[in-house]
Amino acid sequence: MTDIAIVGGGLAGLVSALGLAKAGLRVVLVEKKVYPFHRVCGEYVSNEVLPYLRALGADPALLQPAAINRFMLTSPKGKALFAPLDLGGFGISRYALDHYLYQVAQQQEVQFILQQTVQDVRFTGDAFTLQLSGGETLAAKVVLGAFGKRANLDRQLNRPFFQARSPYLGIKYHLRYDAPRDLIALHNFKEGYAGISAIEDDRYCFCYLTTRRNLKAHRSIAAMEQAVLCRNPHLRRIFEEADFLYDQPEVINEISFAPKTCIENHMLLCGDAAGMITPLCGNGMAMAIHSGKIATDQVLRYFREGLPRPQLEENYRRAWQQQFAGRLQVGRAVQQLFGSPILSEVAVGALQWLPPLVRLVMRQTHGQPF
């Protein structure tokens, strides 16, 4: 029996695995793909994560990320506002960052089971049994669920958000483009918004969220981009001038921002499995890393202090809610101001004259260095 089984090898899963293994626990992580691989993600990370990553021996500076310290927001008609990013952040592809964390975790003797999924998780006798897609079983004292935005385990756990279809889909490209490398820009369009920011190797991540209705109305991604996104002049310039580096974009369906729980069947859930902030707020990667730290801290207390399992779960729930519940709520509220062309124009126009409000929203959706 291993001490910790982690389901999913994204940022939350990798950071948890690294922290727990570094503390001397036996950790097994199950990931359905093989590193490195791309994910649909905005690929901007708030600098709040840097002290913790450095403490884990995983300083992202080795990957030469782009340093980002300015923010731009545009309305569907192209009206723009600018603001400084007080804490700042960095741009790095998930392809590079996840692979790097995987390599560092291997050095800490994390055991990886790749190209398999967890089909079922049973909790009996104060321990877990995981059924893997390859036919094997895995026994663990603690299970962390870091399986992302939407997974088959969500269906098996009968989680409420999984029962209702989400209207959103996400689309991502990497590209080369002539734009400031210290700027993250969010461009609104009808029923969606797009983000563009620099990453490593003189490239940019261009990722947008829209609705299935938008796609269905135009029958293809390319047609939708020309008919809808390009009405924003800033987006039109990207499509006309950028060198797109993918033959086809990365796409993910059924993105849900509905409230979720951070405990299911005695598993501690972290990252997007526990709750997803709207991409408009641009801080999902930092939240995933922070949730991995919170899970690590509480699991270490559980083993070191001999806590009963109900106390572990309550401590984790309380810490998670304290750190993230407010951010997610603000993110959902902010999203309501965008997507509608009329509301977006009004919101950007008003925020142009209220710089303190822009910075307040940023502070409410970002954390402090940890």
C-alpha cells in the first residue's frame, strides 16, 4: 500500500506529488497521457507561486518564461484599457512546465503510472482501492483527485455540475506575433473572450473561451473566428498577422464554472477538479499550484500528527474555502459583465475611468505570495 495516490498529472497533481515525496511519503501518480503534451490553458501564472516552486526545487526560471507586468482589456469594438499588474506574472507553456515538474518529481522518487486512467475509487476500512484501466489495482492511505475540469470519475461520483451540460468550450493556439512580451491582453467578442500573452521561445499563447452556440451557428472553428472574433479589431489583427504554429487548435468542451466541492468520497480534490475560476480572471494556473500546496500541508499534518480522517477532511475543506471560495465567486460575477457586446462595451468604458476598481478586481482574484 502506498501512502498517497494522486489521480491526474496536471499542475495540482504534480505539485502535490513533489511536495509530499520531498517530505518522505510514498507517492504514486496516475496520468492518462505521456509527458510532454499540450493542454488548453491560458499559460499565464501569477508570481504568487514563485516562493513555493523555488522551495520545492522547481524554479520555473530555468525554462526562460516571459515576464509579464501589464494588463490590457478590450471591448468587442476595440475600446481598450490598460493597467499595471501589481504582483506581475510569467508566461510559460503547459507543455514545458508540466514536463519540467514531472522530471523534478521523478528525481524525488514519485512513481508514475502513465497512459492509464482510474476507473473506480473505493473507500473501505479507512483506505482506498483504485481500479486502473490496465486491470491493476492500487491501494493507498490517502487519495488526491487532481483529474481536471471534467472526468469520468465526476460521473461516477454523481457530482451535480456533471449532470448539466455547460455551454462553454475552450480553444488554444501557439503562435508567433509582433506584440509586447510584457503584456497580457484580454479581448472580448460576442459570447466569449480571448487572451494572448507571451510564453517561452519567443512564442505566444492565444486561447479563447466561447459557446457551443457560437460554433454551431458558423459550423466550423475557422468560420466562427472570421465571423465573430474578427469583429474585434485587435483579434482581427492577430488572425491577419500572426504565424499560427498548430495545424489544428487544441480544443476542450464542457467547461463548467459551476460551484464544486473539494471533498468527494473521502478524496481531497484540488486544481480544477475542486473549482475553476473564469479564464477572464487569468489565475487558474496559480490556483492549481496553490491548491497543491494546501493539500500537501494538510496531508502532512494527517500523517505527522496522527489525525483522524474526518479532521483531515475538515481541515482541508476549511483551508480550501478560505483561500479560494471568494476568488471563484468574484470570477463568476465578473464574467457576467462580458460576453454580451452591449455589456462589454459599457463595462470597458466605465472601467477606463476607474483604475482603482480594475486593480481591486485583480486583487480579489489573485492571492499573495506563498
